[in-house]
Amino acid sequence: MPLTTETGARTVVVTGAARGLGLSYAERLARAGFRVALLDVDSEGATAAAERIRAADGAADAYGVDLTVPDEVKEVFDGLLATSGQIDCLINNVGRSVWGPMEDIAFDAWSAAIAVNLTSTWLCTQAVVPSMKRAGKGKIVNVSTTMVSLGHPTGAAPYVAAKAGIVGLTRTLARELGPFGITVNAVAPGLVPMDKAAVDPDRAAGIARMIDTVVGQQAIPRVEEPGDLAGVVEFLVSDAADFVTGQVLNVDGGWALN
């Protein structure tokens, strides 16, 4: 499946790409021949990630941006379009978990969860769609979570609510944008343990127990790896997925079957 156009490598924007799954997507797509723009509020982390991709002979640039701030989003996408001429694909990956009993979660924490997980997806998509319409093509992949289907018993209501919003947004935009040659899909990861313990060492033991429980509930009884998701994302932005839109693909080893 060709991943280049007549004018050169396709450009893909990956949000939340300084580390974790976002970096995994960026690295996979760079290896597939895309020019990758890594967006993250952690500008130093994004820069280091882009350098890592370039060291592996990939094409990558880093941009520090708060994707919950409309003016910052507009500025970075305007700059990207001025530089590249076209953004072919958008991976809305940025996200942040909020944990705890719902009665203990402050309004500010709720609002921040909605802003980071859902509003950022809206803003980035809104920024890129006009150019995709002009080009008559484009691919958008949003990141939800299997917990939208399952719920979560230990307290992640703001996060799951925002990710459920991603599902509704994906399906609605697929219908709205399909006539313009733009596909909109979502992937729903299960539990991928990478970086979680490093970010919050105090929760390491609890995370380990959760992983054991989840693996025991999956149809495929092994820990999910970043590559399990990156391969699906690569498919969704490839020519092979030109007739796939409005879909939410659970990439969870069958966890949501329970």
C-alpha cells in the first residue's frame, strides 16, 4: 500500500507524542514513510522524541503546544500548513487520566479531563478539516478506550466520559466529512502498561495488580503492547482503509468481550 503522494511523503500529525502510545504511533508511521509532526505540551519531550525518530532515519519535527487552548492550536496548525502545504492525517492521541471516587473529584479536575481528552480532539480536527476538504481527502484517527464499553470500577469517570464523547464525535464526523473524502475512525486501547508506573511510582503495585486482572479477562491472555495499537493506526491511515470510516476498533485482546 503506497504511503507517499506524487509530491513526496505524506504528513501526519500525532498529538501527545512525546512519549507512550503517541510516540509509538509516530515511530511506526515514520518507519512507514510518513513525515511526522509531534505535538505535545512537553516541548522538551517532543523534541527528544523527534530527534529519536530522525536518528532512525525518519522525518519528524516537534512542536510544543497546549492543545486545550484554541489560539495555540490554530497557530501550530497554521504553521504546519504553511510549511508542509498539506496535512494528510491526524492522530488525536493526547489524553490524561483522572482517578478517584466521583464525589472526591473536583470540578476543575473534571473540566481538565474533558478539555484534554475531548476538547483537544475537537480543536485539532477543526483546525485540519478545511485543508483536507480542499484536498478532497484526509484521514483522522481518534483514540478512545475500551473502558467506554466496560466502565471502570475503581474510579475514572471523567476520563471514561470524555473518551465516550470521542466515540460519538468519531461517528458523527464520519458522516459529515465522508462526502469530502475524509475518513474518521477511532481505536480503543485496552490496558497498555507502558510508562504508567514511571509517571506515578506510588501506584506501581496497584497497576501491576490491575494488569494481572485485565490479562485474565482477555481472550488473548497476554499484556497489550504499543505495537498492537500502532499497527492498527497505520492501517487506518493507509490506502487500504479508504472505505473504512465511522468505526471504533477495540484493540484490547478481547477484554471488551466480557
